[in-house]
Amino acid sequence: MGSRPRLALVAALAAAALLAGVAAAATEEAYVTLLYGDEFVLGVRVLGKSIRDTGTRRDLVVLVSDGVSDYSRKLLQADGWIVKHITLLANPNQVRPKRFWGVYTKLKIFNMTSYRKVVYLDADTVVVKSIEDLFKCGKFCGNLKHSERMNSGVMVVEPSETVFKDMMRQIDSLPSYTGGDQGFLNSYYADFANSHVYEPDNPSTPEPETQRLSTLYNADVGLYMLANKWMVDEKELRVIHYTLGPLKPWDWWTAWLVKPVGVWQDVRQTLEESLPGTGGGRNPHDQLVVKVLFILPVLLLLFGYYQSCFQTNKDLLSIRSLCAFARRARYKYKSDEALPSYSAAGVSSSAFANSDQRLSHGTHSRLPSYFGAIAVLASFVSAGVSLAFAFTIIPQQIMPWTGLLLMFEWTFVSFFLLFGSYLRFVYRWGILCANHVGYSRLDSSENHMITGRHHNTSECDIDATFYWIVMAIIAIVTVLSPTLLGVTALFAKLGLMVAGGVVLASFMTYSSEHLAISAFYKGQRERNVSRTRSICFLF
Ligand SMILES: *[C@@H]1O[C@H](CO)[C@@H](O)[C@H](O)[C@H]1NC(C)=O
């Protein structure tokens, strides 16, 4: 009777010993990544989260160099990483890309002799399925990629002082085709291309010096982009590697270009708030900038609108002007002829010149022939500068949607201000010309004809508003069309964007000319009035 509890006790002890043994083995093995600067911190956080999500008990070690801030180290520690400081290993190559200064540091994973085995992953990878079976791989395992080269993005390494010292001895003599660690490793393991593929369920004996890993362990996004699909069984995919040069998954715009970035962003969203304000991969500084960027243009516009419009055109937002706006929009569709200033804004400059002649019986050379071309140039330069400006001020690592919204907001506002300034300049120019040439020679009927239905300021502004809105709509539809239509292939996507861009450019050509001409004539008409009244902000 007494033997049963004793048996249970023995079993429990045995189980405990076994567990302890497993735990000990687990800490002899580690996932390792490298971090040179704060730019890649989010990548390491997401990688760590994706590894922990596979349920591993092994150590997660990040080797950080001097370029990483204390805050980032604390953050990674709070995320569960073991943070180890390392000094950079200088790159012996004279000819190499500038960013490769410290990449030889990666060789230091061969010196992590406190671990029996390490699985190394680049900071721009994400684990989508457990890769614990990699720890059974031999002394050195990596992927072959792009012909016969070994890719150092995912490697299994058995740290060894002997190997590391041997590498250090040869570091100056062995060539590196990349000018970095990857090239060096390709020279060091010169016969790597001939290695057998590692099969977790069927390990080779005796253990070979090097083994190749299946593409599943280092699936290159570049390859996905070519075929718009994974060329391996997608369900079996283990590690995605975001190799596309500057298109890193943490930059907000890549999610709009590269479909597999969605996988990365999904993991990012689940990041815990290990330090205040860092949940979902946010960072407190960017959050503040984003808030300011969202609110600032709104305040700016409200202020400007109040300043220059509200006081002079109190009815601008009234129902009456909305009706006028609708009437005017319909009018445009119905007939071009009724609006001389409209046809004057023809796309080609010759059409423009003709109508200019037709319009300016007595007052010749009021509009120089290059007027339209300059207006178009001004609008395109404004658009280009606005885009570049918006892109520069938006933090890079925010969420894709936030980035896109901010991009729209700031591009529109900057364009509005820039091209608006140009129109104001043209308006002043109109005033100036009128005073020079003697606009009074024009009789009132002709004046009426030139200016079409532009009877008062608010109608001009409505005209402008119409163009602004159409431009904005075309821009938004262009950018969102691939998403709305479910187009994921890069080239189809680019094709759609280009098509939308052409439509937008044509419309901009047309409307910028028209707006500039209207502004000019408006200046002439109001040469006396406007001295005392400020021009509307919209125009
Ligand atoms: C390699 O590891 C040993 C033992 O941990 C350490 O003393 C040595 O400084 C390391 N070498 C380099 C170049 O980091």
C-alpha cells in the first residue's frame, strides 16, 4: 500500500529533474539579433514578439553597439530581450558601402561561447511559425540565395572560440564580394553552395560542417515581389525577410507598396506596452509629433479663413453660395462657350493665345504668351515641393494609415498655400498691369465678357474651391485605387498610380491655367477696390 505514494514521489522528482534539464538546455541556446542604431529598434521589438509568440523558452539576446540609446536598451529589456553591449568590429575593406562600417560585427556571434547553439536573425525578419527545430541544425547553417551566395540574414551557429579566432586571423586576407560580413562568410565557407539541405526530421550523420536551410526559413520579400506570391508553400513559411533595400517594414509607406509587410504590421500591433506609450509599436515622441501635425493645418486654415475671408465675405459658407457653387459646377459641364475665361484656359498654349487675342480687342499684350505655361509650372512645382515637404516632416515609423492621412493633409495644405500664394501674386500683377495699360479703356460689356460670370469675390472663390476639391478627389482616388480594387501586384499597382497621376496632371494643367487667368483678370477688375480690401484667402 505504501509503495504507491513513494512511486508518485519518485515520478514527480524525475519529472522535476527532467524539467530542470530541459530548462538548462533551453538557456544553452538562444535567438540572437544585432542592433547598430535606434532606427531598427522597432524591427527588433517585432522580431522578439514574433519569436515569443511561437512559445519558445530559449533566451532572446540582442547585441547592441554604441549607437543604440539607453532608452532603446531599456525598452528592449522591458520587452524581454537580454541586452548585451558589444564593440563594433571594424570593416577591413577599403572599398565598401558607407553603411557597412560595422557589419563585420556580426561575426561576433561565433564568439558567444556561453551558448551551445544560437539562431541568428536579422532585425528586418519576422518569424511566422515556430523555428525551434533550427537548434538541431549542425555547426553552421544558412540559406543560399540569389544564385550561389549564402545569405547571412538567418543563420544557425555553434559558437566556438577556435572558429572565431580563425576568422579573425583571416579577416584581412579573405575577399568579401559585398564589402561586408556576408561576403566574408561566403569566402570563409567557400564550399557552402555544395552543402546538403538540412532536414529537421532526418538529420545527416556524421554532422556536416555546413548545411543549407530551406527557403522557408529565410523567405525573401524581393522574390515575392517578382511573382506577387510566395514561391514556396505559404502555409509552411517560417521566416519572412524584408530585404528590399530601403523599403523597411517599419516605414509607414512600405505597407502600401509591399503586401507581405502586412504580416509584420499585424505582429507590431500586438506589441505590449512594456514602457509607457510603447504599446502597438508606438513611441511617445512620434505620437506627440503626429498630434501636432494633425491639428496644425486645421488651425492654420481656420485662422487664415477667418482672417481673410470671413470678414469680407460673410456669406461664403451660406446656403446661397453653396447653391451658386452647384449652379456653377453644372454650368461648366453644360457649356464651355459661355465662359470665355474657361476656354481661355485651354490646355494648349495656342488655344490660349487665340482666345487671348479674341478677348483683348483694345488692350493687347495684357497677358504674355508664356502666362499659361508659367501657371502650369507653378502648380507642378508647388505640388512637387508639397509632396517632398509632407514626406519629410512625417515621422517614418508611424502606422501606415496615419502616415497616409498625414501625407494627404500636409500635401494638400502645402499645395494650397504655395499655389495660393502664386495666385495672389498673379492677382497683384493684374492690378499692376491694369494701372499701367489703362484698363479703363475697356468698356463694361467687354469687361463682363472677359470675366465671364465672375461678378463677385465669393463666386471666384467658389470657382477655386471647385478646382481644389476636384484635384483633391483625383489625388485621393489615385492613391487608394489599388487598395479599393484589391490590386496587390507591384507593377499593376504602379500602373494604376501612373494612370491616376496622368489624369491628375492633366486636370492640374487645365485648372492652374484657368485659375491664374481668373486671378489676373480679377486683379484688373478690382484694381481700385482691392487696395482697401484684402483678397480672399482661397484665391
Ligand atoms: C570573445 O569572447 C571572449 C570570451 O567571452 C572575450 O573575452 C573576447 O573579448 C571576445 N572577443 C571579441 C573580439 O569580442
